[in-house]
Amino acid sequence: MSRMTSRPGNRLSWAAIAALSLAAPCALAQDANLARNLAATCANCHGTNGQSRGEVKSLAGLPAESIVAAFKDYKAGTLPATVMHQIAKGYSDEQIKLIAGYLAAQQPKK
């Protein structure tokens, strides 16, 4: 046996490395859909993929910067809203950027 594998602590370390290397692809697959999954919470009011069918403003195709700015204004309470100020407070700045990027990339409703 080599000196490195003969110690119990080293065996555990190699097992941990092996387990983490198998888990990495799963984590990446989840992250690939994170923006879409976060934006899906907007669908109740703003429609699927930000394409509203009602009176609520469509978000699909709007510039990401505009969506981020509106989120920040809702979060700060400077933009009047019924529920958006409460909803916006539930997202981190990074999550808001992901949502805005996803919605900006969607095709606006014709």
C-alpha cells in the first residue's frame, strides 16, 4: 500500500473528493435553470415568460437594467405598488439580476 492511502484520514479525503466531483454536474444543471425558475414566480401576474395577457405590464423583452431599477425602487418603497414592494424584498440583488436577464431575453408578446 502506498503511504498516502494507508492512513484512514487520507482515505476519507479521497472519498470526499470523489463524492464532490460526482455532485458538481448536478449543481451546474440546477444553476442552468435558476434564472428561469426565479422568473417563473412572476408568471401569476406578468404572464408566462413575462408575456402578460391582462392589465399588468408585460416584462418580456424589456431592458434588464429597467427591470432591475424597478425592482430596486419597489424594494426601497419609492415606487408605488400593491404587492410588488413586498415581493421585491424577498429577492437578493443577484436573484433580481438573474430574473431581469431572463425576462429581457424573452420575446415580447405581439
